[in-house]
Amino acid sequence: MDGFLRLIGINMHFSSYSPFAEGNGGSTSLLVVVAMCLAGTTIINGVLKFDSLFNTLVNFSALFAGAYFANVLARSYQLPGIDSMVMVAITANAGMAIAALGLMIYYRTSFT
């Protein structure tokens, strides 16, 4: 993970990360979650064949909300041997997956 962050221009050590949903800053965690949401939005737009600005904003907002609420729910849990930044990424992925499934179900029922 440290090598990936150096690749995109973030030079920080794992000990300096603060959890995303902790409320005490966490700007690096926020940056990683936003990047993951942008990638997820691009994937959802490609799968669902929606390219309007409104649908893109709705998709991004839903993925971000899913990532945020998953981190809020999981912030009291820490898996042994996993850094806090990796924990943020894992919980964000889980929350975004649930939000993406909800989006796909919504789009399927509303546009058919």
C-alpha cells in the first residue's frame, strides 16, 4: 500500500494515517476513499450505460455514502495485523459494493 501511495504522489507512513470516519482529519484516507469512489463510479457508468452528469453524481454520492457508513460502522473494529489505512479501504469496498448493488437494483426497476 505504501508503494501505491508513493506512486500517486502521497509520501506518508502508515503510522500517520487516521481513520476516515473518525472525524479528526483523515485527509489521506478521504483522498483514497474519493479515488475509490471515482473508480467505482466509472465502472458503474460503464456497466449501466449511463453517461449523464446527473446519474454520475448520483452514483458517486451513493458509493461515497456507502463507503462512509461502512467506515462509521466498522471504526470500532480493528483486525489484527491490518493497518488502519488498509482497514479503511476494506470497509469502503464493502460499503461501496452494497451501495452498487442497491443502485443496480434501483436502475433496473425504475427504467424498465
